[in-house]
Amino acid sequence: MSAQRDYAALVQRDLSLDLTRGKPSPRQLDLSDAMLGLPTSHLTAAGVDARNYGDLQGLPELRALFAPLIQVPAGQIVVGGNSSLTLMHDTVVHALLSTLPGGERRWVEEPQLTFLCPVPGYDRHFTICERLGITMVAVPMTADGPDMDVVERLVATDPTVKGIWCVPKYSNPSGIVYSDETVRRLAAMPTAAPDFRVFWDNAYAVHHLTDTPAELADLLALCAEHGNPDRAFVYASTSKVTFAGSGVSFFGSSPANVQWFLANTSKQSIGPDKINQLRHVEFLRDAEGVAAHMRKHAELIGPKFELVDKVLTERLGDLATWTSPKGGYFISLEVPHAREVVARAKAAGIALTPAGATHPYGDDPADRTIRIAPTYPDLDELEQAIEGLAVCVRLVAEELGA
Amino acid sequence: MSAQRDYAALVQRDLSLDLTRGKPSPRQLDLSDAMLGLPTSHLTAAGVDARNYGDLQGLPELRALFAPLIQVPAGQIVVGGNSSLTLMHDTVVHALLSTLPGGERRWVEEPQLTFLCPVPGYDRHFTICERLGITMVAVPMTADGPDMDVVERLVATDPTVKGIWCVPKYSNPSGIVYSDETVRRLAAMPTAAPDFRVFWDNAYAVHHLTDTPAELADLLALCAEHGNPDRAFVYASTSKVTFAGSGVSFFGSSPANVQWFLANTSKQSIGPDKINQLRHVEFLRDAEGVAAHMRKHAELIGPKFELVDKVLTERLGDLATWTSPKGGYFISLEVPHAREVVARAKAAGIALTPAGATHPYGDDPADRTIRIAPTYPDLDELEQAIEGLAVCVRLVAEELGA
């Protein structure tokens, strides 16, 4: 009955801790404070006045800076506003209302639309599908990415399958990196829908926690190589590089898709915030500047990931399993009765992402996955939160069985 | 034959002048250069860290600052990104994909959608309709705004009419200000569609050229007063207040519409660029700060409007008519054979907005309206351009008849 005693003590401490969202901590944001005084000039490399309208595709120098980091040629990158989620949402909306290259009709004219959702996955991807009436089908994740046998079978046989959501590097929430073979199969597989797309949310492209960065195969190049040049929609952003709310976002794809995308966004905007683009170029400078900046992030959040791993190892042992990512923002914890664990934690003042959020429709059939977001709290708060969470896991296992 | 001689001389001068778009001049942009070093703090008035995610509706202090200027209560304003055009486009998209308050179904499920377009009007409004498959019906403008007899008849009898585009103050391109009676009738008129909306693009709300600012009736309040609280969608931005490409935009409406709007945008974004919002608050400070800043703009562009008026008066006399706006960014010139005039001007190195752009589908049936955008060139270039344009008008009148 020690878990019950520990839980009673936990509740008495009247904590108020939040592990819900993948937010950078204030100290991480401090790393970019020099940006508040930038740019020092309003002129772009080409001498264009960045203060005025125009340049829908974004500054060439910013596209060139991020091209190698997100594996998209600079000419095939479009720089968006402060949110890659907006780019993803809007791409789906554009596809609903404007026929994709290779497509036969607008998606809104299809009787049914289906997206594959590797699970555990990112809840905001699922929310876009729910809002826009797209049916979601869960696909299990393996250590190499989505189970490609399942994916290949579904896309080959079902023409309503128009997309798959992927966070290929340091995946949200498991931290898994897609293997080269997974990426190759995504690029090469035959699909029943002529306008099938891989939504490649490379949110953590440069977000390494170790000195040996994970390598990700080049989806866009592989798609072209395998005769499916228009299959990949690539997304990235600096939301977790510079300021979470004031970064820049990137869309990358084939020339035909980029032309389609710009034809749509040209009706939506006269151009992006080029001053913020200049600010990013001046602050980050080049790929090595980005890498150096990301090492500072790793110094701040690496110890948090280690702490979570240490506490879970000490407190839970065989009661649970969890991932030990080499990058990204999340740890995926697998426990019995996840919903009940999250409820007990909440009652003890520890807010976690709702159990099930990692699955389409908020439904985790095994009721096992809890997403831990360790970056925002400081080390002391994080330790209290994970110790408390461990108490809840043990309590629920004791009450409901493991 | 003096016009032909003048035109030959004009062509020989090999000019390269651009009057196409309503862009602020570099000197206008200089007025806001202090913003490049702002904000000095990342904390909002409420002590929130503006660098991080969140606050979908936008900073309360920025909403409070603009509330009196755009005639929307602060609680009913949403602050968007750098473009009010994006807010307008996205509102139409949201209405297509998500049933409006008072509506019976999503617009995408309607067999036909129609928007009324007062002409001359703003080409980018028309482009949104064309892209999204919305039929446009032109409505003539009077000195008091759209011809309300026509508008009332169309909205009362045709349930496919879902919207009307309005630039109510210093209208694009005529400079007309809607009269109180026009605004009242827009608010009060019965409509066949239960989800009819007035798209109120108040782009030039604070953009006065004289010391006696035009007053605009409060559409949102009048709609509520007349039992149509959800009728008005209000838009504004600082694109022509601070930096054209790096301003902030505003959406304002009834509480029900704002809730609907935020429910949709919450799937699209985790929040706006709050650092840019803080930057605007710190730079503009309050309503009087905005007014003082706009007087500096007027000092720079007022003489340009006067110059155009002077040259047209001297050179064209009875051959043409044109507006003399008290604010905004455009002058509307009415000439015989507008298309031919624009073509001759182009051949002489003077770029004008295409004739017809002020009308839906680029079709000005009378072939009369030319939009003049005098703000960007300096005075000397502007004088050359308008002198040249006058030569073209006289030439074409001589060749084709007035």
C-alpha cells in the first residue's frame, strides 16, 4: 500500500505543474533575445526593401540558409509566417478547394477522404483532419517509423487514402527517427490515389540532443527518383529554434507543387513578413550558426530528458516502458491504464496531455500512451512532476492491475 | 495633332515608371524605422512571455489600442498576422468549410454562391471570389457608397447572395466614404440568406489626408441595433501605418462570429506573432500616437494627391473625370477607352493597374476606369507619370473619339 501513501502525500503537496505542451522554456527563449534588436538593415541581400509588400516565396537568402537543413532545394522552398501548422492546415485546405498536380478533382468533391496517422502521433495533425472532415486510420509505429507493410497495403488498395502524417525525425511523441528503408518505401510505394501526398512535418530537423545527429533520408529526392516527384509536402519551422511564437515556417516540395501552392497563396497574401525573415538571417547567419545555436538548446534541455529517464528507471522499472529520444521535444511513456494515470496526476496538480491525444479521435485503444513534454519546467519542477507521475503509475497499477 | 507629337516625345524619353500598386514609399516606411529595434521587453502588459506560443486572439493591449480606431470592442477583435487579405481569404474559406452562425450549411454545400461587388472596387477581393468559385455581381458606386436600392433588391430576393465587399472609408479606388445612411441600410436590410455577411474592409480607417478626418458610421453597432448582430465582418491592418509587409491585421465581429472564427483558427495556428504585436504597441502607444504617426504619412503623400489633381486639371479639363480623395491610397480616373490608354501608357514606360482590374472578372463594361496609385513614386517621377498619362488620354481621345 506504499503507492497509496505516496499518492496521499503527493496530493497534500498541492502542486501546480504542467507537462502538457512542447514549449521551450524561458531560458531557451533567452538564447534568441538578440533578435529583439534586429535587423540592423531593412535591405535584403538583393537590395530589396524588406519593409514593403511582396516576395511571396520569401527571401532567397533565408531559403538558401535552410535548404540543406530541411533537404529541399532553395528554389523549391516557400517561407511562411510564424507557424508551420498554418502551412499544413492551409495545404489541406488548398487541396480541398483546388485540384492538386496529378489529381483528378478538388478533394472537396471526393465522396470520402482518408489520411493515415501513425500512432502515437501529433494531436494537432489529427485536429486538422477532424475539422476538415477527413477520416483518420491509425497505423502502428515501429522503431523504424510507421509499419510500412500496413501503409503500403492501405495506400495501394484504397483510393480514398490521400495522405499520411509523418514526423520523420525525433517523432512526436516517441522520438523515433524514420529509417532509410522506411523513407524509401514511402517514396516508392504505388498508391491508388493519383494525388496521394506525404505530409512530412520535419519539425525537429535540427533539434538534436546528442553530438551524433540523426540522419534522415531525403524524401523529396527519393520521391523524384522513384517516379513520384509530387508526392512529398515538406514542412519545418524555427518555432523551436528562435522564438516559439515569432519564428518563420517553411514549405518545400516539387516545382509543380510549389507552383500550385503559390498560385493559391497569391490569392491569400501579398507577401510574408520579410523583416522577420531578415531578422532570422542576420541572427542565425548560416547552417553552422543554426547548429551552434541548437547546441545551446541541447545544453538546456538535454539534462531534462536525462532526468526523466533517470526518475522513470528508478521508480517504475518493469511497470512501464518509455522512449529515450536523441532529439525533439517529447518522451512517450507506455503504462497500463493511461487515462486513469493522467486523471490521478491531474488531481494531484500535475497537468499532462490528455491520454489518447496521441491517437486519432483521442482514442488510444490500448489506453497506454502518455506524452511527456519535459522542456518547459525547470529541473526542480520537472523532477517533482515525474516523481509524482511515477507515484500515479504505481498507484493505478496497484488498484487496477498492471 | 499635338497629342501625337507629345506622345512621340513621351515614348522617346524611355521612361520606366510604376503606378500599379498602393505601396507606401520608402520615406513613409522610414517613419517606422524605430520599430526595427523594438520591443525593448518581451513581456506583455499582463506579464506574459510574448516569445512563446499561445494567445490566439492577440494581445489585449493591442486590441484595446485599435478598438476605437476600427469601431470594434476590444473583446471582439482578433489580431492576425501581417495581412488583412489573409484574414478575409481565410474567413471565406472557413465559411466554405464550417457553417456560419445563423447558417444552415457550409457554403461548400450550396449549389451557388454570389457576392456583390461595388464597382469600381479592389481587385484582390475579386480574386478571392474567383479562386473560390463565388459568382460576382457588380453594383454601381454612388458618391455615398454602393447603390443601396440595387443592393437591397438583390440581397432580399436572391438567397445565393452571401456577401458584399466594402471598402467603406476612402474606398479603393474612388476614395468615397460611405454615408451614414448607406451604412444604416447595409445593417438594416432584410436578406434572403440567413448567413449573409458584409465584408467590411476598413483598410484606410486612420489614413486621412486632411485635418478633418472623415467619420464612418459604426456598422457593427448598427447591425446589432437592427437585429442583425452577426452580419458584419470587420477587417483592418497596419500595413499602411507601419511596415507594409510586417504589420498586424485585425478581424472584428460579433461575439458569436468571433467564437466561430477562433474555433476555426485554433486548428490552424497555436497563436500569432506576439513579439510583433508588442513592437506595435510600444511604437504606436495609443490612439493619439497612431493619429500623430498618420499625420506624418499625410505630410508625405498629401502633396502627391494634390499634384495628380493639378496635372489632370491642367491637361485634361473636360476630357476626363477623377476623384479627389480626402484619404486612402488611390485616385479613380474615368476616361474614354481606358484599356487603350493603359496600353499606350505601358508602351511609353508608364505601368498602370490593368484597365478593368477595378471590376469583377477584369471586365469594366464601360471601359472607363483607371486606378491611379500615387504614393510610391517621388514627386518628380509622379509628375512625369501623370503628365505622360494625360498625353495618352488625349492621344486616345483624338484617335478613337471622346
